Amino acid sequence: MKVLLTATVQSHICQFHKPLVEVLHEHGCEVHVAAKDNLAEKNGLKLDFVDKVYNVPFARSPKSKDNLKAYKELKKIIEQEHYDVVHCNTPMGGIVTRLAARKVRKTGTKVYYTAHGFHFYKGAPKKSWIVFYPIEKFFSRITDKLITITQEDYELASRKFYCEVERIHGVGVDEKRYQVVSEEERNNLREQFGFSKEQKIILCVGELLPNKNQQMIIYSMEKITKNYPGVQLLLAGNGPEKENLNYLIKSLGMTENVKMLGYVTNLQDYQKITDVAISCSKREGLPLNIVEAMLSGTPIVASMNRGHKELIREGENGFIVKVNDSDDMARKILTLFSDKKIYDEISESALRCAKKYSFSEVKKELKKIYSNDLKWRN
């Protein structure tokens, strides 16, 4: 069997679809990728786990003429290669691919689309429903199987769309990288990074973008440092908000308590030394950083959005606070720092919840999705 994976950019395949490729390879499939090559911008990412890669000039903007070029190139590739399955991802990648695959779909090629979080959902702006809902519903007519990663998206698509709908628990997180470690390993790692055994460490992972809203936790640090002067906030990620966040850190006098790590390739090591993980995003689909923290047994304090609500049950396996409520975020963090009973209960519950989002579990779900339809024919 031969499968083509498409997305707007190649980094998307690198970051989110290695479990799928492993499942396909385990069953003798040949796997190709068609996406725009952006790997030079992504330190440490390599697309070396597939059989063939096509650099196709997709663009995120629907107004870009590059998408017309991408459509023509992709249509030619699809018709030449005779794929059994064309599996598309990302909004523009999904639209362009499904248009390019219309002809071969009529001759037996299956078209799958993974929705990594619809723009329309309960509480979304009215504009999102007006613009994006009709588009996704229309394109479901030229889709054989829609794969959703949240329960809300699954329920909506099952009721309203025209194709078969499946649900998986995200794209998978490597439980061999993100796991609970012994106190000895944790302390050794802290020593390597220059932190003490007793120091409280907060980790916030994500690109430095307005939506990720890291300023929320920086403001929370004003209250936290009054109780724990040696506390460290680690911000992992790069992005255009770096200068603004640096200015805020300095203006609040937090340079000794907040460290910007930049883009790190050993994020699992930082997760192992963390006491509390934070996410301040205004919007999320199904955030991997939350699952990574949970698999590491790290309690979460996160802002209110649909992705966080999908994963976190308030007071049971984490805490959710309103967006930009820095005071409440600080209070929840201080509760976790000071109450070991609550900390341990949330840590254990988070770990149990996260296991179904691990590589091994998601791979089982993906195997079922493909095998039900294609019987792993070679």
C-alpha cells in the first residue's frame, strides 16, 4: 500500500505524524510527504522517517497564488504515484489536497483529513462559524474519512458532515521521552541545569506569540516571588513576542526569576525538573505541551479555552483559570507549592488521564482507522 501525507509545511508532519508513519511502515506501506519545506527554520526537525518527500509550495493564506501552484503540482504527483490513501492535514493543506485528489478518488483512492481543531466551536466568534463551518462541511463531501482529535469536533462533525468521522486522542506523545522519573534523576538534572533541589520551578512551553499570552504568567510571578523568592519561571520557545516579553520581565524586576530558554530540543529534561507546568493561551486545539506535562506527572495550571478544557478536569487533574487572571493563576500555583496532598493527587490523576494520549495508544487508534478501511493491502 502507498500513502501520501500532505500539510502546509513539512514541520507539521515532523512534529505530529511520526506515530502514523510508524504504523504504516509496520504494515509494509510506502509513505510519501508533500508539503512546503520549512525545516531550515525549525532547529532539530528532520523529515528522515518517510520514503519520499515532495517540496510543494503550499501557503497558509487562502489568498496566496502559491496555493494554485501547489494544486497543479500536487495533482500531477497524485495522478502519477497511484496512492491508495491521500491523507491531508492543516486548513489550506486539506483544501488544496482534496481538490487535487478529486479525480483519483473516483477510481478508488481514499482521502482522509485530520482536523487538528476546527475554527468553529462553542464560544467561537460568529465570524468563524460564518466563514469556516460552511467550508469544512462542503469539503466533507469529497472526503472519505474525517479524523478529529477532540470530542467536541467529533460530535459536531458526526451530526453535520457528509463523510465518515473518527476520533483519536490527539497525535500522540512519546511516553518514553515524557515520563515520571525518580527523585535522584530529577535532582541530578536540576544540578546539571544549575538549580537547587529545593527551588520551585515553573515551566511554560510555546512559541512566543500573542495567542500564547506568556505575559499572563509573568504577571503572576509578582505574587509568587513574594512567597517563594527563589522560584524560577522557564519560558521555552521562540517567536516575535520575545522583545516585548523581555521588556515586561525587566520592567517588573523579574530578571532573576524568569529565564527565556529559546527553542530547546531536550524539552523532556526540563519537564522532568518542573514542579508546575503553565499554559496561558487564548486559543488551543489539543495542546501537546499539556499532555507532555501530564505524562511527566507534572500538575498543570492553564487558561480557559476549549483545548485545555478537553484535557483538564478542574481540581482533579489540574486547574483552569480565566484568561489574563494572573492573580488566580498565582493562587493556584501557590496552592500546589504549599499543599503536598493536593499536589500528589493532581499529579497521579494527570498521569492516568494522559496515558490514552500516548504514542502507543494513539497508534492503536490509527491502526484501526486504516485497517478497517483498507485491510492493509500491499
